[in-house]
Amino acid sequence: MAMVSDESERASFLISYADRFKEVPPDIARRPFAEDHRVPFCESDAFAWAVPNPDGSLKFYFAVENPSGVSAKALAVILDKTLSGTRPEEVATVSPDIVEKIFRQNISMGKGMGLMSMVQTVKRLALRACSQSSLLQDLA
């Protein structure tokens, strides 16, 4: 994304990411989605899940209920592609500032807060996975 400086090219790039969005599979979650998976402040009504892989890494899934939620869908694809398969300790270090780097100044304050909240939700899920892993190690 850092190499794409032209704003219209960046917008096209993000739309192409949004077009790759895949809804959370029904074996992970079904509507109506549990409120504890809702991304706070997200105008696109997004939800997020983290499922542990056998190697201890996480796989992320998202739902975006607003069909016009292009930015949320694009960010969901980016977060899944870059963070799924990563250990929770690493995911927990991701900064919500990535939203500004990805979208620049092309989003409203409200949308920006929602997208940053998506990143925070992923971090929270990773931290929860870390604490569960730690608890299981303590019990062993």
C-alpha cells in the first residue's frame, strides 16, 4: 500500500480488496451474530472472530452487515490476509494506526474510528487467545 501514492489508484486497489471479501462461514458463526463479536463504533455493522489453528496461530473471520461497507470489507480482507496464520502475541502488537496508513485521509472521522475499532477488536481477540493459552499451560 505504501507504494500506491495516486489516490484514485489507491481507491481502486481498496475496492478490489473489498470485492474479495468472504462472509464468515456458517460453521464459525450464524446470524444473528453474538454481540460479543460486534466491532464497536463500526458504521458498517462488522463482527470479528478468531479461531485457533493447531499450530497456535489464529485464523480471523469477519462479517460486514452493511452491503455498502466497502472500507470495512477491504480492511477485513487485509487483516485476514496479513494476520491469519500469525501467533496471537504478534497480532496483539498491531497498531490501529495502520488504518491511517491504508486509507490515508480518504475516510470520515466516524468511519476511521470504526476501522480502528476493527483493528482493536482483532487485537482483543488475540489477547484473549494469549490468556487462554497461558491458562491452559498453567493447568498442565
